[in-house]
Amino acid sequence: MNAQRPTRNQARELAREKAREMRIAGSARDKRKRIFVQLGLGLAAVAVIGSLAAVILTQFQPAGPGPLNMQSDGIKISSGDIAVPTQALPSDASPVATPANAPDVADITLFVDYLCPICGQFEAANASAIDDLLARGAATVEIHPIAILTNRSQGTQYSLRAANAAACMANYYPNNFLTYHKSLYANQPGEGTPGLTDEQLVGLAQQAGAGPDIAACINDQEFKDWVKASTERAISGDVAINNLDKKFHGVTGTPTIVINGKQYNPSYDPTLASPFNTEEFLRAVVTAAGTTQP
């Protein structure tokens, strides 16, 4: 038996009902899409906010401390290779000069990079003379390890790592600093080479008298931020040296040598096997100290 066909009015009503159902379904789909889009935007916003928060926290977190005994950005060594003790400053703080010497004691300040070959030549020529001055109480030497050749070691950042290692020694074993300083030059790698490994830096530190705890400071680069900041300060002229000549506007190369506040510019002769003249250096010390014999 054939089913009765709907009337025209019934057909129109069925069509309207179908259209209404499609509109409802379409509205539901659109609503779901809007929810998904809003949820996606919300998640993206959360991610962006999280990233911004991380950046803000990184930028505004307190600067880490610099090393002990380097309040001036350098460590001052006196007779007997004894370091002058000073408190640590935040790594981004301007340096503070160490107490001034007695009038008859010369104040020698050295800015050095442990990858710098000319620094090595200066050390080879004048280390014994400086040792003699220290032994007789005629001078102090203040050593500022900086890292201006960080990009000259095949990506290993040797200058930065060596300066950090020196800061570790100043912080934990200050009276062994000068021995370590000499060892870094006695074992100085060539510029453009990878330099010494962290393990080798640790080994030299322990040979200089440091304990096993020095390894963590060197391997973790505890004072890396301070090295970067103090290097920038040295270059910009934000230095703390007693009686500093107003003509001094910052470190332009290493070694930079300041004696009693005045920069010493040796008559460097690259044609000589030893381009630094020890007698000339001692005359500069004598003149600066105002004595006839250092």
C-alpha cells in the first residue's frame, strides 16, 4: 500500500523544519569554532605572557655577586704574596678602590687577558722584577683579569673561562692567586687555539695550592657574569684606581699598566726577542714612587 504523499503545506512545513535544524546545527558548529579559537588564543596569550614574565624576571633579578677580594675589579697583592682582603660587590656594581699605599710604596696595576700574547711577554720580562719589589715591600701589584679576546679561541671562550678561574682563586684562595696567575702565563696557549680545558685550569689551580672545591667554581663559571661586566667597565673607563690620571679613559688593549695612577707606556719593540725592557719598567716604578731605588 503506497504511503500518502504530504500536501503542499506539509512539504513547506517539513522544509522549514529542516532549514531550522540546519541553522541550529550550523550555529552550534560556529559556537564550537569560536570556543576553540578563543581557547587557542587564550593558550597563545598565556604562552606569550609566560615568555614575557620569564624575560622580565631574568632582567630584574638581582645581579650575582662578584668575587671576594676583588672589590676594585682587581686583586691587590702585597709583600709575601698576601692579598688585600675586600668584600664582594654585586657583579654589576661600580668598583671601589682598595686602600691607598704608603707614599713610598709603588702601586702597580695590571689589566691582563690570559690569552693575550703581549701580556705573556710582559709577564716573562717583568715578573721577577715585580716579585723583588713585592718581597722588599717597595710595591704592590693589583691584577685585573679581563676577557677581551673571548672570541679568539675557536669558540671555547678561553679568555672568559681563564678570567673566571682567576676570580675563583681570588675568592677562595686569594693568597695563592699570584702563583696561579704566573702558572696561567707559564702554560699560556696560543691566540687562535682552543686554549686550556676547564680540567686543565682546575689542575693548575690545585697545583697552585687550591683545594678540590675550586673545581665547581671553575667548571660552573661561577663568576662569568662578573668577568663580562668588569671587562666592560675596564673598557668604558669605569675603574677604581687611587690617584688615577684624568687622561685615562679606559682600557684599549692588554696589558694596560698603571703605576701610581699614571699609565705606563713601554717603548715596545716587536723586533726584539724580549720586546719589554725590564730596566725601563723599573725606572718608571722608581719615578712614580718618588724614590731613587725601588
